[in-house]
Amino acid sequence: MRRETSPEDGRAMGSNGDTPGSHLIIVDDCPTNVRLLTQQLAHEGYIVHTASNGDEALDLIAREQPDLVLMDVMMPGRDGFETCRALKQSASTRLIPVVLVTSLSDSRDKVRGLEAGADDFLTKPVNSIELRARVRSLLRLKRYTDDLESAEAVMLTLGETIEARDGYTDGHCQRLAAYAVTLGRALGLDQHELAALEHGGFLHDIGKVGVPDALLLKPASLTPDEHQRMQQHTIIGDRLCGGLRSLGRVRAIVRHHHERLDGTGYPDGLRGDAIPLLAQVIGIVDVYDALTTARPYKEALPAERACDVLLGEARQGWRRQDLVEMFIRTTADGV
């Protein structure tokens, strides 16, 4: 592996003024191609790393977490299609833009590249103006993606911080996320829905940031007025998540995980299938964890007793019977 930069390595920004210190990886088994691409990109102020084959590239990308990868298609061993597919299947690298550089002109090869997850293509011989333009464009998109990830990370951290306000709920968010994802898999939900359940486990009570400690940590039962104030956390949480499109599925969990099938839940009194499925899943596991966790005003119930309570809520018309039974079979029985 080689690392090459411009003569002004370390300057604050590239000559385009838009991509400060961006790290690029060029993957090609031809030294001449590597040298030409490196010279053009290093001149723009990018920090350039190189690899000569797919396996070396995967190791380098895992270490460096670059902002963009330019990769030749035709390489010995693991070719560009396979390497791109491996990157896009990994949670830690799937958001890194990959540009496949190829002399292949058959449209079927571009289809293969798209199916492998490639973000763009360049045809050999590479036009330097087109190269710079495509790199700048993808780096801008990468920066926007990074900003969204950072915002999500802040929200998830805030969810854990809220939990930390109450020492009796330590680990509640992690348990809910684990329970919900396990149940979601048993229900055959897709990866996007499972990801929403995991995030929902951490963010379901994020609206409690707007609830005073005196109310949130009250050791005695709440008065009717205090209950009403506490219920506002679902609406507050919905508003907090509303600024991020990436949390669209999670918003429904945050707002509706306290709804009941018979319409006696809050905040909107939804009935039956009007309650989003993901919110119903979080609602079930939330009740189970609350029952099996000690509080200042109650002792923890054993798992078997907590399951009986959930089944009772299903018979009462609050929960879907099939979801409760699936939860007991797949999760609660293993506790």
C-alpha cells in the first residue's frame, strides 16, 4: 500500500474549496493507472492511498475508512465487482461511495456494477475534468450522509442520557432494542424495519427530555394530572425526531408505543391496525421490561408472571394476541 498526497499535503482544503482533507483510495493492479490517477487527485489536495488488488483494498478501507474509493473492475483474484459488493454488504463501509473505473463498454457490465452497489462509473481512458467533477459530487453527498449519521448519533446518545437520569432503568434501552429486534426477526421483518426497531428501542422515550426530574423520578404513584403531563413525552419525542427524514419509521414508534388496540392508549387513541406494527412491537417489549425491572415503588416480577400479564392485556384487547405469543416463544422464554 502506498500513500501519496499533493506537494502541499496538510493544507486545509483542496483546490476546489469543497473537500477539506478528504481521503481517497485508488484500487488498480496497473502501476501506470495508479500513478496517473494519483497525480490528478493529489494535485486537487486530496489525501490518496492506493491498493493493487481487492483483498488489499478491503483491508486498507477497513483501517482508513476513506471518503471515496476509485476501483478498477478487471483485477486478478477478487475483481472490482466482488470487492464493491463486499464493501456495500458491510455496515461499516456501505456508505462509502465507490466509483468503478472500467474499459468495459457493455451495458450489462454497468448493470453488474449497479447490482454490486457501485455509486458511479468512469470509462478508461479517464477524462481528468470528468474525474474531478464526479469526485467532488460524490464527496459532497458523502458529507451530507455523514451529517445525517452524526445527527442520528446525537439523538441516540440523548436517548441513553435520558435513561441515565433514572438509575432504576439502567440498561432499559439496550434490552428493548434487543427484545424488539429478536421479535421483529421472528415476524419476518426486513432490515429497514429491524433497524427502526433497534433505534426505536433507544429513542422511544426521548421525549422525556421535556419531563421535569421531580415528575420523572417521583418514587410514589403519579396523580391524574401528573399522568397527563407524563404522557406528553410521546408528542415531544415525535417532534424531536421530526427533523430527521432518516428517523421516519422511528417517529411512529416514539409517538405510538403507548397506544392500545381498543383505543384507550395515548396520545391519539388509535385503534387496531391503525397503530403501526413497529410501535406495537416496542409497546409489548416495553411493558415486559418494565414488569421485570425493579422500581422504587415495586419489585421486579419473574419472567413467567410478566408473560401472564402480557397475555392478560391481550385478552383485554390492548395487545395483539399473536404478537404477544410470538414474543413469549422467541424472547421471553429465553430470559
